[in-house]
Amino acid sequence: MNQAINRRVFLQQSAAAGAVLAGWRSVMPATAAGANSKLVVAVMGCNSRGGAHIKALLGLPNVEIGYICDVDSRALAKGVKAVAAKTGKEPKGEKDIRRVLEDKSVDAITIATPNHWHAIATTLACKAGKHVYVEKPGSHDPHESETMVAAARKYKRIVQMGNQRRSMFGVIEAIAKIKSGAIGKVLTARSWYTRLRPTIGVGKPAPVPEWLDYELWQGAAPDRPYKDNLIHYNWHFFWHWGNGELGNNAIHYLDVCRWGLGVDIPRRVTWGGGRYLLKDDQETPDTGIAAFDFGDKFVTWEQSCSHDRKAETQSSITFYGDEGTIMIMGTGYKLFDKKGKEVTGQKTSGEGDTVRGAGGEDEHFANFVDCVRTGKRPNSEIGECQKSTMLCHYANIAARTGRAINVDQKTGKIVGDPKAMDLWRRPEYRKGWEPKV
């Protein structure tokens, strides 16, 4: 695809977002660093996504990774080595993010930890005067979502969430087409994701490995005994630490649905599904459909983690209009007329309306760094994208209570259901770890 056109669409979309949120600069800090000055960043969490953080940051000019922070000594050493191999200079290694935040030379941190750490670390960082890039979903529960957004506002910090589709040129162009009326009046969006996930088995109590500081890994979450099938990935499927497939993958797709439709808070959320295939330790649903009624618009999310569907795309986001359909797949999209024929006559680039754009990872980090330096609004600003995370929280609460959730569209709070509101936050935190703004 023609990159000049891509970037023009990207800039146009960013300008439109800026116009909608006029006054953003009034709550943002004065420029912390000039455009050409060095930015010192700490990376928290080096397994899986943390490696992508390191790679992206190393590709940006005048950005120094000053710290690698991880409770796994093996991952910490690996992260330090990766940075040194590229730069010739070893960053400092530290297992406790609180010690990193005490260093005034650190301008920003990136967070690639389990979900139960996302809002806690973000809030601590904002209070310490640091800017933050935090992985999705950004919060473990609605209360922590509220807390981290409040911290970003109070301390006037740039906080970007890892919804890379907000920085994918192909996706930005697709959303621009929807907004411009390319498929007419759009009232519905459907999203789905399929994946064959293996069993995690039944965990057994085990000694904590010598390479792991399990006490610090737990952070604010109340103590639970260490089991041999928990770390480093399977925590996703336990309510105590994770948010299941909704927080793991749905956040990406529901964010784009909400973005394209221009909606914020649903009035009603329902869930149908459960655990159907594997009988193991997982607590979160493997299969199901969530539906979000916004009053005048409607969104659905479908997940199946028990098999791969070779007959259809693994994941997709589809917008249905009265004049056509736009299907977003990966980093690009396809445009169809109302008879289902793929449109080829409305070329906006060298490749027509089947667009394949940049992957978004590097662009998303570059956008974050640019916003830290300039005070501009990031593409996936935490207050905006926590609205999307809240869709995941609502659906999980519906799944856990087994009933529809009714929401006050002004406050975002669940109404008429005290038991559902009991799941709004943890009943307790480990002493000294309560999130406070």
C-alpha cells in the first residue's frame, strides 16, 4: 500500500480525534523532554510481550532502556542481554518496580505484566511522575480501571494502552471509511476469535522456583499458594489474576467495534456460554457470545478456544451498514457493497479496497514516545480505551453471575444488581498495596 496515503489517512484520523477531544492539552503536562532529547524508559515484565516492548523501543531514536524489571531472574537477565547486544550498554536490572520508580532519571515505564499488575503499576508510576505504556486490558476489574484513569488525569501523565490496532494504517483507513459513509448507516458490529488452546491440567502445590519472586509476582492480589500450572501464561484463566479470553483478546476487537460505531457505555450486556471442552483448572469460559446493546447500536463478540475453524478467518471485525459491509482482518480490511460483492472501483490506494497496512507495533510505540515529548493525545489514550476494557469487564461479570447486566449509561455503573456490583472490585488487597490516587 502507498505509505504516503497511509500516513495522510493516519494524520487525518488523528486530527479528527484531536478535534473531538478539544481541551486535551489543558490537562496534559508541559513537554517533559524536547523532540531531540533522550527519553529514559524502564520495561516491566520481559516474558512474551515484554520482548516486543524491548524490540520496539530499541528501534526508536533517542530512547534509552535504562531498566529491565522482572520478578523472574531468568527473564530479567534475558532482557538485559537483549538491550546490551543492541546498544553495547547494559541497562540496570531490578525486580521491584517501586525501586525503579524512585529513580528520577526515568521518564516512562512500559508494562507487560499479568493483568492484576496493570492498573497497580500504572497508578504507582503516574504518582511517581512517569508516563506509561501498559498492555491490554490495562485493568483487572472496573474499580482498578477507574483508579488508573483518575491517576493519569490527576498527575497529568501520558498513558497509552497496548491496543495496536489504533495505530494500524489499514484499520485507521477502514474506520475513516465507516465514518465517511462508505457503507451507509452503520448500526451493528460483529467480532470473533477462535483458537485451539491446550489443557492447563490440574495444578499441584509445588515449591516456588528459585528464579521466581512469587511474593512480588502476586503484588496487590491476596496470597494464593503457588501451583505448578500457573506461571507464566495460565494465570489468564483464573479470576484472581486474569480476565479470560475477554481480557486477553476481545479487548482488541471490541475496541475497534466501539471506535467504528462511536459508542461508549452500553445499557445492557448479556453472555451465553461457558466451559464446554476441557475439564481442568481453568475458571474462565472457553466458548461463548457476549452482546452489547447501546440503545441505538449493537455489538457482539464470539469466542471459541476449543478448536480452530479452518473454514473461516481466525479473527475478524465486521461492520454492517445499509449500503455495504467492511470486514477488518489483521492489519487491513475488505469493503463489500450491499449485495456482497467486493468493491474495487473506489480505490483509495494502489491496492484498491483490500488494504494491508503496517503491523502497528512499532507505530504504536512511536506514537507513545512522540506524545510523551509533545503532550499530544496518544492514539490509545487510557481514558478512551478503558471504555473498551469495561465492555470486557461487563461481559465477564455477566458470565460470572449468569444473568444480564444493566448499566447506567451516564455513570457506567451496574444498576439493580448488588451481587453483580460485588464483582466491581476485589474484596481486599494485600496490606499496603491498595490502589490509591
